[in-house]
Amino acid sequence: KTKSQMRSFVSLLPLGLGLMPVALGNLDGVSSNFNVEIPRGLNRDEGYDHREALFGVPQYGGEIAEKVYYADSTLCDDPVDKRKGYPCTYDSTGACEPWQSPFILMVDRGDCTFVSKVRRAQQAGASAVLIADNVCTCGNFNTSPQECTMDPGLQCEQNEPIMADDGSGNDVSIPSFLLFKQDADAIKTVLKDQNGIVQVKLQWGIPAPDDRVEWELWSNPVEVVSKNFQKTFYPDVAALGASQQFTPHFYIFDGVQNGCHSNAANCGSLCVNQGRYCAVDPDSDLERGISGGDVVVESLRRLCIWQHHGQDGVGEKYWRYVNYFLDNCDTETSFPTSANSACALAGLSAAGIDSSQVDQCMFDSGGTTADNVNQLLQGEIDAKAERGIVVIPTVYVNTVVMRGSISDQTVFSTICSGFLDGTSPEICRQCANCFDVTGCVSAGGVCGGSSPGGGGGGEKKDGISVGTLFLSLFLTVGVMGAGGFMYYKRTQREMRDQVRGILAEYMPLDDGAEGGAQMTARSGNNVAQI
């Protein structure tokens, strides 16, 4: 019965997702742009419609403009043959030369995941990837005249696919776009049929309207990918202070649209409010352990904490509660449930939060037991539909979805790139390009520093003090000087040994010359000395 209920709820999820728009390039507010620079005949004033991957790291605030190679394979097998593609430049033997870096690689959709293709392209040296769709969207296929054509037997698609992470995309660092089939075909005609040159430009930007950046984290209390980020990022938020406005959001399934409200028994403990608000059971066991309903209740608790303690956009007490929760309550035995919420109460106390205030907020918003609308949970569902959230965790900065891994460095640098020119706080200029952002913030803005104020109090340039620089030079010169002196002494000793050996060979001759060499000859009883 448990597995049957779980399958029943999960089977409803695509329906719920299908009710959301999936034109991802429009949903997430991405200000990326794709256009063809060469040949000019393919250039468009407004650029080309496209879809961005949910993995890889875009060049926020920058661009990539390179020539394009079209791979003569789907890049689903190793190794990648860098001589198979278009355009082909022939060498003296008549074979195609390898792809010359830097380049952008175009590859056909199909046969393996998007992540697999982009990873192999990255290993081959590509700076970005263009996935050429091989199926028309129905809106472009069912037109007269036809805007898009495809092989017989294929069915058109209502929407372009979402370039989702297959779960292994953390090692992919280059960006990638999906191009509509009719647009990709035009580019492939120049590359393959004409063996011509194509150069394209990929651009990314984040709206920077003023001197304050608004950003959001979409997650839920049992999502694992962003847990380490949530435990370590508060010092960075505090350093940015009022120049940023953070808002946490929680991914809640709409039980009304997914059929759980009309048949609450079918979804069991996955939902609250008689099937209105639901979450997937984290341990896939509806009868034991953490339930989906427990996840929804904890989400509501955090929304209430933020409502009372996050109006400054920083939310120190909110972050303190989350840290306590992740350290102490994030287990099957300690996770707050309807039967035992002791760990949540302890976390509220540790963070200095009035638990009665939070309980009242949860009740006033609509509670979790009655068959009525909970205003806070419904607000999360509405915001999710407006944003088009389909994957968690997701970070938005100035209404633009952030791509790449959710780490201190990535989020901090993306926030810092969202300020109006000349208005970013000093901590951004000091730490945004530092690999260890949190260490830089903790060191008072010294990239690579170990304590506030730096080491030695000398003047700092790019995070390295002048004292440290001179000390390093002194040690280097000292080590080299000592090594040179030891080498000199060794060569002198070897030279003396060689001279002594030569002199030792001639010493017997010298002794004979001074004392007279004597030879004795004996014949019978006569002895003669010479």
C-alpha cells in the first residue's frame, strides 16, 4: 500500500509540472543573448531564441565570441575525434586538421543526456556548446509555409526540452544553449554543406537597476545540494548587509492541481490541509520516518521565522536557526514531526526566536490541519508558478536565474555583478574574485588572508601584504645563496682531492731522485750495488 500510494502521487507530478509554462528562456528572466556574427546574412537584430542549460557556469556580465565547429557525431562515445567535423581545413595528407582552439562546438541532440554531450565537448577544448535540436516545435512545424522541417515519422513537440542536469553536471564548467531546429539547420548549412566559417556570440547579463541586489534561494528543508551553502554563507550575507535583500522560498507541490485535495487518502501523509499542500516523502516510506507533510510544516515554520526576523533582508536569526537545524535536526530521528517537534523548539531557542510568535504565525496563516487555504504556503505555490521553478535548489539574482553550482564563491560573485556600475560595496571589490570568498570576508576583505587586518599590517595589494612579499623574496634569495655556497665548497673540495691524487702519483719518482735509487745484483758469493 505504501509503495502504491507513493507511485500514485509521483505519477501526478508531471501533470502538475505540465501546468506550468516551460519556455525556460522566458520564465527565468535570463538576459542571455545568442546571435550569429559571421556570416552577416544569419545575423538577427534581436538575436535567436534559445534555451539555457541548468548546468555549467555562464559568463555573467560577459560574452563568448568564437568560431563554431559542427561535430560529425552526437558526442555520446569516447574518445571524441577532433578531426571529424565541419568546416574542414585539409592538411598536406588530405585529412581534416583538428579543431583549433578556442572554439564553440555544435552537436546534435539525441542518444545521450545533455550533460554527457557538454562534458565531452569541454574535455575536447570547447569554450561553449550549442545543442542543435532535431525535432521541430509544433508552433513552427504546423505553419504554412512550414518554418521547420524534419525527417518523416518524427512527431513535433509542444515545447523545447529543458536542458536539465542529469545529476552529474557539477564538473561541467562551460555554458551551453539549445537552438531551435530551424535555426540550427541554417547554421549547419553554412558549416557542413558550404564548408564555411560561422562565428557566434553568447552574452549574459544580470539586470542591475540600482545599488541594492535582490536574490532568492528556492529550496526545501530536506534538499541536500545546498545544505553546505546554507551552513556557511551567512557571514557573506552579513558583510553585504543592507546592499542586498535575501528572500528564502520553499518548493511546495500544489495538491489541488495534483489531485490530492479531491482524494486526500490517495496521497496520505505527503500533504497537509487535507491534501492542499504537499511534498515528496524524502525517505519514500509513507508509514515511517519523515513524511512529506513534515517537510511542508517545517517549510511553513521557516517562512514564519523569516516573516518576523527577515525584514532587514539579512535575517541573522533565520540563518542561526537553519544552522542549528542542519547540525542537530537533519536526521530521521530528530526531524520535527507532528508527534515530536522538540528539535525545532530547541533551534528556535538557540537562535533567540520566540517560539510562541512563530506558532501564532503558522496558525494565523491558515494552519496545516483544516481544509482551508494557508496564505503563506499558497503564496509559495503562486511564486513558484510565476518563476517557473522546476528544479531545486535554484538561486535568482535580480529576477535572473543563476546557473552553475550553488557555492559561496558562485553566489557571492553573482550578487556582486548585479549592482549598478560604481555602487557595489567594498567587500565585493575585495572578495568577489577570490576563490575562498568566506575566508576573504572573515579576513576583513583580504583574499588569502588569515585574520582581519591581514598579516603584518603592511600595505596590501590584491590581498598580499608588502611585508609578506619581501619576506618571500628574502627567503628565496637566502635559500639560493646557501645552495650556491654549498655547491662552491663541494667543487673546491673535489678539486683539491684531484690535485692530491696527481701529486701522489709522482711522489715516488721525486724521492728516488733525491736519495739515489739503489739496485742490488748478486752473482754467486759476490754482491754488487749500483
